[in-house]
Amino acid sequence: MVAAGALAFAFALAGCEGKGGSEGLVVRTEILVANCAPTPSLSAFPAGLAVPPQASDVALLTQTDPNAVAIYDLRGDRPRARFAGTLGVDSDADGSDDADTIRSVLGFAVYPVMGEIQIVEAGLALASTSNYEQVLAYDAATGAPIPLTLEQPDALPGLALPLFPPPGTSAQRTGVSTLACVYPEGAVDSNGQAIAPDARCDAARPSFLTNLTAGKAIAGGRLFVATSNLGRSNRFLPGTVLVFDWAQTPSGITVRPSATTPVLFTSGFNATGLAAFQTVGGRELVLVTVTGAIGTGTGPGNVLSEAFVDVVDPAVPRIVATIPLGFAGPSFDAPAIDPSGRVAWLGASSTRSLYAIDLRPLDDPRLYEGDPAPIRLDGQSIGGLDARIFTGDAPFALPPRSDGRASTGCEGLTDVTINASGTEVFASDFCDGTVTRVGLELGGDPPFPYPAARFPVLGQESAFAPNDVVGALRSPLMLVARPGIPGIDFTSPDVLALVGQPDGQLCGIRIESP
Amino acid sequence: MARCARSPDAGERRLHPSTARTALAAALGIGLAALLAGEIASAEPGGSGGSRAPGESEEAADPFEGVEEVTAWAVEAGMVPELVGASTSVLSMDDFVGEDKSLADVLSETAGVSVRRFGGAADPAELSIRGATPSQSVVTVDGIRANSILTGGLDLSQTCAPLVESVEITRGAGSVSEGSGAIGGTVNLVTRAGADQATTLGQLSGGAFETIQGSLLRADRWKGLDYTAGYCGLSTRGDFEFARPVIRSDGVTTRFHPETATRINNDRIVHGGNLAVGRTLGAGQLRLIDLASFSSGGEPGLDSGDGETAGQLRRAHSRNLSNLVQLRWDGASPFGDGEDFSLAAFNRFERARFVDDEQPLLGEVDLDTRLATTGLRTRDRLRHEVLERSLATDLGLDITADLLRSNDRNGRSRINLGAHVGEEIPLLPGRLALFGAARLDWTGDFDPRVLPDVALVATPATWIRLKIQYVGAYRAPSFDELYHPDRGFIRGNPSLDPEEAWTVQGGLEIDLARLGPLSALRFELSGFHREIDESITWILISPRTLAPINTGPAQTNGFELGFSVDWTRYVRFSLNHTFIDSERRDTGERLPGQAKNDTFVRLRVGPEQAWKLVGELHRIDEIPVSEGGSRRLPERLVANFSAAVNLAAQRFVPIARPRALWLFVDLDNLSDEAVRDTLSFPQPGRNLTAGLDFRW
């Protein structure tokens, strides 16, 4: 054995251990479907998709393996990748390897995992990453990172941001750290256990580090970021929305945690999607999708606790109202809001359902008086305000696939988008591969909430194969309707779909386009 | 003076011109003319090709006085192996002495077989026959099934090559003998047992990535007992450097950062041992055969994500222990007049432990799984005469009980029964035979299946065989596929149906002992068509949950070509080629994980018993790595080289002379290619091993 070991050593010295390919290992993708483009990724499921709010010919896609933001050209029937920028190992451009940076807080090294992307303002896209929790800023037209100036006040009530510049200092980076110590009082996790002290934050009081950075919204001069906060063993810690002051000047953007209210605790577990909008009455608000605790399976049994849509008044900031959805288990995306600000729709994470809320009650001034606890808009609070249209108890059930095919073992995962004119909802189902069109009849001034009859099914397309047709293009995860008028502002497909199987693909679908 | 004489060294014959022309025509037609005329069919190995009458002397008066001497090639018939019906290869591991070949290496270089490797030395490797999945191929050890009842597959890295004497590969058939699972075919590993004389085999080598391996095996007789006892061990650090994937899609390229990484947490030790003890008992031989292995090491997992560690698991660790023991009696049939009866009682035990205290969301994972299969296997061959024809009837009976115990799920068990009968009917004795067989197989709670096997084999001459075969097969789902505990992100599917399949195949074998200056020429061409329905595939039934489902029908077409030839005793050339084209009926897309073309070329130079230089080229087409096939691993051409010298065959060696003492150097992946069989598991680049191999 000694002789053999000596031989091994000698050969190693002689350079007989290769590097396994100096040219790299080139994995090639192939266009197999005329209207779809594979993502430049090894991962099946792309992380996010966004299009600019103005009529535009580009879409931004986020992906993992490797982490990247890709720009797609939408001028043809098939989206074409134009550029992909990878994150690298210093994703926030702080000059340090991300693993080294975060090891000081977590005690071990992790790198970012790219999450969803949203275009929150003209020209500005924000992408979430988890593990290395942050929000990255990108130019929505080019995909180039945008530098931000981060500042931290001398003191923060109820929050610590260990990866922000030290209190009283500032630094320029391309991402906003959302790794925060929060200190919920009297809170429990989704298993009903009291939140214990986390020594990484404060060994003496209940605390935890935020994780799974999700939705973003800018409203009222503030940046809101939802963090889902999943604990070990599939238990959910209280959901949070981090609040940052967002100052945009010609010289750049400055971000600092809100000195008064840096964190909001949501009404339920798993805060995910955020969307800013204006009510019919012109009030700027932020909606928060709070899915409740959800398992990792499928079907109604996968929904473990109650869901809500929380309403944040960005001006204060505080959660002014919450709309209970019951055991709905909505999908994690931001609510899809019609352009007039009257209704918002959500997909479902575990069933073939949609949920909807009426946004008109949010113009009631009583919601914004004083500083009470959030008001439940379930018909049993002030003035009987009820914002619930379709909930877990009374969902909007998508019609079965027209050819009768369903998917084995997959009970539904839906996503919604609303067309630019606000006349239709498009809903996809991961399981059966359909895209269903639902009409939005929002005219007049009916009492709250809108009756279900205002939302007729207009049709359905079998855009993709059911999820169990192995090898076929299937499993739509996310739908996005392009801004603009099909046929006038653009002649290419008007709806984009992120597809997860057999590979991650971005597909163009013609629904209203000629 | 014209002569008709043999030139032994050159392997040539000098023939009378007319005879030479006949022989040349036969040679160029690769025996086709002979098949029709039946002339060469009667030639015996080592015969003269009919050019000289018995007893004719070279000193006799030469009737061709004055005729111009012409040199021509001649044909000497060989003997195709006695395996019938199926497309079968038998590999002797001794043919690869001094080449540092693992079991996975040897199998991957065989026509119709591919090996999916998940790393380097001692990392898992799975077998695929004709593109079938690992669980669709049955691997037996000395005739006893060794596939895991948990996953259906078998990790080839757990079996030490030095303990294996030969490998029998049957493509496209085997379900009648083995029952469930033999859709792609079967592989039987024959462990070393017994020897004509007292023998000691040993091997010691060291190489790249701090890999050291050794083996020692002794076979002898002791007080009426034949015994063989062997040990092999391997230790590796496994810390090879590898290139990360570069993804090119629609004109855009993305890369991981950094672009290379090192395999971490990939150290492993493997210990293996075999014991075979036999003695005469009654009219036969009673043998106890045991093959055991233990391995322990890190589990780096997938290459994914950015950073120096490339997303690998830093602390995951696994330990595996397996043992296969059988007590077997072989002897005269109690029912017939043959010597082909065997009865074996066996037990296969496997324990797998996996520990990782750094799973991001699950916290600590500690899985401890024990599997056991206990059973009886009996075979017999009855010979009888019907209408003056000698017939042979094969009978077999298998009874097994599978047992699963684990700390992460409920215990499971099932009983499996199988019985088969086969008949060999010589339609034209020695020339044309019909084989018919059927098996009734019952696995656990599934309905019993009848598996037919019909073959027609034509042997117009001893050196050529034509065959056509139809085989039915099926595979019952494994315990994991049925009962994997619901962890949210993965779960089993208790409502799965068995996979159903049939294969029709045909082939041609030619074996020529001599063809002009060439000798030991062997050519085999087999084509097949396989249909499979209810194929079991793990898919994401939701973005977060993986589960197995039965999928629609698929078909696979392909062929294998094997060719080998010697030129003098100094050069041997062989070529194996596999072509596989598959299609899922619903989508028209290819099945993933299969390269369309796989070509292996090997050239050995040197007198095999004294020294040898071996060069190999292995080219594999692009491998689709996703269902639907839009993502593909690149095609590759990997070159290997080895040099070995047998000191025992050298006159100048001044030491006690063993039967063989090989010193060797083996350099694999000469051009340092990036090699992967699956997307997320890299394999080593160029690596060198040196060592010695001895036999006393």
C-alpha cells in the first residue's frame, strides 16, 4: 500500500490528474416547439418572468443553474433570448464573495438562488434571491445591474440588517440585503410552537432571520419586500414585509430601512407576492399575498392554514386591512390587478381554482383612520365591508380540459394574468396544461363584492399537454399578458407562458392576437 | 515447384489455383457462398480446407509441376458459441489483465451495453442494456438476482472486478429465466471459484486522486474441499477537478462561476470479499458461494449553483453493506438423464445508511434501510427422444421473499413466484432448431404474467449462425416506486402498474478461426425492435413533488455490431458499435439518457502473454438529458492507453518465476475531455494508474 501510495503521489506530481475539460462541458439546447425557446439553464423551472408596463418588445426572465437574468426579444412568434447576465459569486457587488459575506452571519456559506422578478417602475426591475437574501436591481431594458446606495440609520426599531452597511454609513451595491433579524412578540410558528430566541439575532428574546425573499413593490416612496420565512422541518415562521425608504434622484437611488416601521408582520404565514396599485379613488396601496402554511404536495389537503390578502398603506406604513380567503392556498405570485383597480385575482397552489377580491372597499376612508389592527373585510367588520369574491370556501373552479384529459396525481396549480384592456383574465393550470379565458364585467357600480356572475368563462385553450404526458411540452407555471393592444402595438403573441417540463421554456401564445 | 503448404507463422496457406479461387470467393463473401454450397460448412477447425486428400504427402509426386505458384488467402472455419437464441456475449476478466479495468469499464465497452456513471472510482455506476433503464435489466451474481428491491437497479461500483471471473451479457432476452425486470436483458457476474491448480491472484495499484486498490485471491483444495477466498479493497479521495457546464441556448451562453470546481466530500473506501467452498456430494457438487461488499464515504451530490463548492453536499455520508450467499447443489438430474440439475437456496442482504446534517430545510437526515431477499432457485434439463429426434426440455422454478425495513417508512414484504418450461426442437438436427419457452411469473400483489420466448436458430455451418427471437417481458414496480414515503417533495405511487414489453430481434454471428493472414475473426450483428408500455417514469407531478407514474407507449429500435480479429499473435483489433433510436409514441420525442451511437475501438499490440500496448477510443453521441430532448450533453471521444509487461514471460527476470507478473501503466481520458453521463454528476478528466498484477 505504501508503494502504491508513493506511486499515486508521484503521478499526481507529474501532472497526470486532468481538469476534466479545458473547454468546459457545453450543454446544448435545441428548439423543439416553434413558439417556445429553452432557457439557458440546467433547471427545469424558470424562477420568474416580467414585462415592462408599457408596450414593449422585451421580457425579463430569471433562472437558476446558473443564476441569471435573461432578456428576451418578443418580436417573433418565438421569444428569442437576446442576453443573459449571470450573478457570479459577488452578486451584490460589495467586493466580497457572497459565501464569505454571509458566513459571518449564518455560520456557513451559501450562495444566492434566483427567485422572481418584477418590474416595479419604468425601467427598473427587481429580482429576489434567497439563501443570500436580497433584492437585486436591473435595468428593465438591458438587464444590466443598477447600482444602489444603501444607508442604515443609527438605530432601527425591531429589526437588524446584518449585511447592510454599518449604522450611520452608506455603501454602493447592486442589491438590497433582506437578511434581517426580526423579533416577533408572542408569535407562534405554523406548528403552533412559540418562536424561540435565535442566537444569531438575540439569544434573549424570540427572534429569527428572514428568508425566502419574495415579492417586491414600490409605493409611496417606499420599497416593500415580502419574506416568506420558512423554518426547518417545513414549518412556517411569521410572514414579514420589510419596509425601506426609496429615494430616487437623478444622481441615483438611495435605499435605507424605514426608521419608524422597518418591518410589518402579515396576517398569516408565508407572505409571498406584492403588488402596488391605485384604487378607483386614487389611493396608492400595496397588496400582499399571504398564502398560509402550504405543504409541498398537491390537492386540498396540501393547504394547512388560512390565507389572506393584506392591504398595506404605504404612506404610514401599516397593514390597514386584510381580506381572508379561508383555506385557499393561493399561488405565490403577486395578485393580478385589473388596470382600473377594481378587482384582483390570484391563482391556487394546490387546486384547479382561482380566487378574486373586490378592491373597491379599499377606498373606504374608515380603513385609514387611527392606528387600529387591520380590518377584516369579510362582511363582519365596519359597515359590513366585504371584499371576498372567490375564496377557499367558494372558489372559481376552472372548467375541465375540453378534450377530457386530466393529469395523474396533480390536482391543480394555477396562475392568472389580466389583459391590458382589463376585459379578460387568463388562467393557466400546471396540471392539465390549459389556458382558460374568464371575462371581467366590471361596469356599473354593483354592491360589494362583485357577484360571481360577472366573471363568465369565455373559453379555453389546450395550450400545453397535461402534466403526465412525459416528453411533451407541459406544466405552465406563470402567465404574463403583454401590455398594449394586440394587433396594433404588436403583432406577435400577446401572452407569455413560462413552462417547466420537460425543460424550462418561454413560450408565446396567441389569445387575442390576430 | 508449386507447393500446397502451410505457413504457420503467417497464417497463410498456399493452394492450388482452382482451390484458391474457391476459397477466396468464400472469404470475400463472408461465408455466404459457403452457406449455399455447404462446402466450408463441413470444414473442421484446424483442417486443411479440403485442398489435400487424407494421407497425401508433400513428398509425393507433384502433379502441378511447372504450374505458377500463387499465394492466396484461405478460410478456416471457427465455432460459434453454444449460446442460442439470445444475443449473448461472454467476457473473461482475465483478458483485461494489466489494464486496470473496472466492471463498469468492461461493460461499457461492450456492444449493446452502456454504463451511466455518477463520478469516478467507487462512485455509483448503473447498467443499461439497449437503452433500457437500470431497473429494466437484471444483474445476477452466479445466477442469483442482485438488483436492489428498493430501486430496481444495481450499483456496479459495489462489486470488485478482481473477484469476478467472467461476465455473461444477454441482450434483449432473459425474462423467461429471470422473470420481472429483464426487459433490456440480463448480466450474470460469475465470481472466481475453483481452479485446476492451486492459484494465487493479486493486484495492487495506485493512481490519480489518491486512489489505491488491491486484491488477493487464493484458490486451492483442502481435505477434499475446493475453496476460493478473495479480498479486494479500494480507497480514494476522489477529489478530481471538473469543468462546470456551459449552457448554449438560442445563441446565448451562460456559465457557472467559477467555471471549474473540485469534487468535494467524495472520499470512499470499498471492501469486498468472496468465498466459495465446494465438495462432492452424491452425484453432484455442493457449493457455498458468498460475495460481500462494504463501502463508506462522502456523498457530494449534484453539481449545481455558483461558488467554489458548486452546490455539493459537504457533510453527507453513506455506508452500504451487501452480502449475497447461496448454497447450491449441481449434479445429475433426478428426473432426466442429463447433468444439468441445480438447486440453490440463497439470501441477499443489503443495508444502506445515509446521513446529512446540513439539509437546508429538512434539518438532519438519517436514513437506515435494510433489504433482504431469500429464496430457492432450481433448474433442470430433461433430454428425451421423440420421433428419433433428441429433444431437451428446460425447467425452472423460483421462489423468493423480499423484505424491506427502514426508519423512514413502514416495513414492506412480498412473495414472488416464477416457473418456466422451455423446449429445444431440432427441426434439422445440427442445422435448424426451434426454441420455445414460457414463464409464469407472479410478483407480490400484481396479477401473474405469462412471458413467452420463441427463437429460431439456423446454424448452416459451425462458423455461422442466424437467429430470430421474440421475447415478452415485464417489470413489477420497485418498493421505492410503490411506497416511497411522502416527504412532500417526493413520494411513491401505490397504484402503479407493471411495465409491459416485448422485443423482436434477429442476428448473424460469424466465427472464423482463420482468414488469410487474419485469425480469430468474429463478427456479430444484431438488430432489435422493442415495444414498452406503462413505462414507469419519475416526474414532477407538481413543481415541488416528484412521483412515479405509468407513461404511454414507447418503442426502441437499434442494432449492435461486434467485430474482432487477430493479425498474427501481435495485433488484435476489436470494434463494438451500438445504435439506438427510441421514440415515445405520444410525443415522437426520444427517450432521455441514450446516445444514438456508441462506438468503441480497441487495438492491442504485442504478444498477449508477454507484453501489450492497448489503445482505445470510445466515441459517444450527444446524450439527451431531458424528457423531450431539448437539452443535450455533448458528444465525446475519449482515448485511453495502457502498457503492460509480464515479467514472468521475460527471460532476464532474475527472481522466482510466478505464472504471471504484470507491471502496468494505464492512462485514461488522454485528451482530458469533460465527461458526463448525466447532467449534474461530473467524471474525472485525465488520470493515470500504475500497478502490478500477479498470478502464482
